Amino acid sequence: MSLKACGINPALGLSPQRRELKPQGTLDFPCAGYAEHYAPDPAHSLPWHWHDEFEVIYILSGQLTVETPGAQYHLTEGD
């Protein structure tokens, strides 16, 4: 599996319940890899959403804040 651009622009397609509508991977292998450069501005933020697929975030450099319905995580290089 190769990495591809995340595609945060255009915005995610979300249901009224905020479920991401685009499936990742296939039914047999519900996984996809993405490489993205995020910047601290609104054009590079993702709206709160959910999906059935498992998500892993790894920070190569810099930092990222991830928010969930009950917590906020400040990630830095190596997290």
C-alpha cells in the first residue's frame, strides 16, 4: 500500500451524524495510508468526524492537536 495525499481540500463528505462517507481501503482490507502536511490554519484542519476504520496518526515532525469528544491530545515528533 502506498501513501497518498489525504485530500483535506475539498472538505470531507460527512453524514448528518458526522460519519465520513468515503470508505477507506476495501471491505477485505479497510485500511489506507496517507501522508499529509498540516499547517496551523483553518484551511488545514479536519472537522470532527468518525468512521468504522481504525486510524493511526504518526508525527514525523512538528506538532498536531487532535480532539475527541472527551479529550484533547497534543502530539509531537515521534508520537
